[in-house]
Amino acid sequence: MNLLELFRRRGSAPVARERLQVLLAYERRSRSQPDLVSILREEIMAVIAKHVQIDQDYLKVSMDRGQTMSTLEIDIQIPNKSAAPLAMAG
Amino acid sequence: MGKVVVVTSGKGGVGKTTSTAALGAAVAKTGKKVALVDFDVGLRNLDLIMGAERRVVFDLVNVIQGSAKLSQALIRDKRVETLFLLPASQTRDKDALTEEGVGEVIERLRSVFDYVFCDSPAGIERGAQLAMRFADEAVIVTNPEVSSVRDSDRIIGLLDARTMKAEQGEQIAKHVLVTRYDAGRAARGEMLNIDDVLEILSTPLLGIIPESQDVLRASNLGSPVTLSEPLNSAARAYIDAAKRLEGEDLPVVVPFERKGFLDRLLGRRAA
């Protein structure tokens, strides 16, 4: 057991290298798509604003990146007119 | 027209300022006119490393704001007469540097000096981006350590996106300078080795600076290591890196600290 640990400790550089390679591959990819989420957020907000006036906080856009597939989650809350009249919102 | 070289890293404490001083002094010693510009507004240190901290009267911000002439703010080195320092200001005002102002100062320096070294602050914020903005070349200082390599990768991304050259569709020449390298530990697999770092960053190597007590001693004394102890291993590595920066085709050898038999036996570091 002790011997095994000694080996493992010796080999920390390869682990560092692998972790970096995986991480940087991911970070480079997300860097090349300049903040997709905030662009989507802005455009969705503009489309909604044509019809209903909602506060920025009522729109949630998030992206979950997976290995083979990513999911885009859009959560829009539209307050009832009685609760937030058009003129008051925003 | 001189060349503008930004010395950058993303991560702090990896040796940007030390490397700026050492490389700049090495180039200046060959007779080239060299200006070292400290961009770390609020946390200047290049003056201290150069041993010029008591000679600072005006600084970069004064020049940009027009309260001092460039010639008044430049401090001539006492050891190498072609070496000059433009210190950063100690102001806490983050917006003291304007892109326009920096651009003007850099252009004027470029017309007088052969090399302008811009010592970047750590981080990827405004100060770091202004330091790299007008550069022709970049030296990315990297320690063989995960966080430093990751930050270097980030900085490389910024160099390719946010510099004037990149925006004009040109390539900024990038070089990795690996500092604090311990060949023994790398050979034992305890530290990322040079090939790992270069493969991950896929950027050419400017040099390898060994971990060395001499670098700290040089800082303590306020002298670039390439001037105070030009024969020691770190200084020689910097001098070679400076030659490569000037276009000389020198093979990179992995340096190591010479150790006595007893040091080796006891696993002690050479002092």
C-alpha cells in the first residue's frame, strides 16, 4: 500500500497534464462562442417585449453543456396583469 | 521603428516583473535602446526590481495626463546607459490609463527605442488588456503548474482577440517563457515538464528559467539578474531568451542547478 502511494505521488504531473487538457479543451470551446447565453437572453427579451412587458429578472436563460449534447433552459415568468400592470412593470 | 513586447501571464506571482527586468537588461546590454514600461498602476514594482525606486519623480499616468513630459518620466538605468524605465503610478484610480493615452505614449516610445517592454499587471482586466493592446509580440510567463498554465491559455486567447494586431487581422507573435523550472522534479514526474506545457499551450518556447536562489537575490539587491550575476544559470537562460527574442536561432537546453554530491544525496537544493 505504501509503495503504491509512493508511485502515485510520483505520477502527479501526468494527472496535472490530463486535467489541464480536458479543462482547456472545454474552456477554449466556450470561449469561441462569445457568450451565447447573454445574446440569446437579449434577443428573447426583445421578442417578449413586443407583446408583454416583463422585468429582466423574470427571464432566466441558462445553458448546460454536456459531452454529447447541451440543453438550453429558458424560464420566462409573465406576471398576471392584475399583479403587475403594464405601466408599472420594468 | 521599435518593437513592442508585452510580458504577461494572467496569473500573478509567476515572474512577469522579474522577467521584464532581466530580458530588458539583457537586450539593452547588447547596445539596443530599451524602455521598460510598468503597467501595474497602483501596485508598481518594476522600479523596485530595477533598483530605481528612489528615483521615481513622474510616471506613466503623469505623462498620459500631460502633467509631465515623457523625457521627464523616463529613468535612465545607472548600469546600462541604453536602458530606461517608465514607472507606473501609485494612484488608486483604476481609470487613470486611457487607451488613447497609452497608445500615444507607446507610439512615441516606439519611435525612439529599439524595444519597448510592457510589464503587464496580473489578471485579465483593463490594465492587462491595455498593456497588451499595442504589442507586436508577447512573452507569456508560465510556471510549470496547473493554475499558471490555465491562466496562460486564457491570456493567449486574449492576445489573439483583443490586441490591435489581432483586430487588424494580423498575428501577434507569442512566446512562452517557462520560469521557476525544476528539471529534477519534472524528470521525476512531480512537475509538468516542458513538453507538457508546450503541448498544452501550443505556443513556441522562448526559454526555460530554472528555479534559482539567484533570482531572489537579484530582486533583493534591486538589480536584474542578467546584470548582477550574468554567469549564473538563471541569468544565462534569460540572456539566451533575449537573444531568441531578437531573432537568433538558439537551441533551448533544459537548465538545472548544479548540485554537489552531498546536496544530491540529501536531496537538498543548492543555495
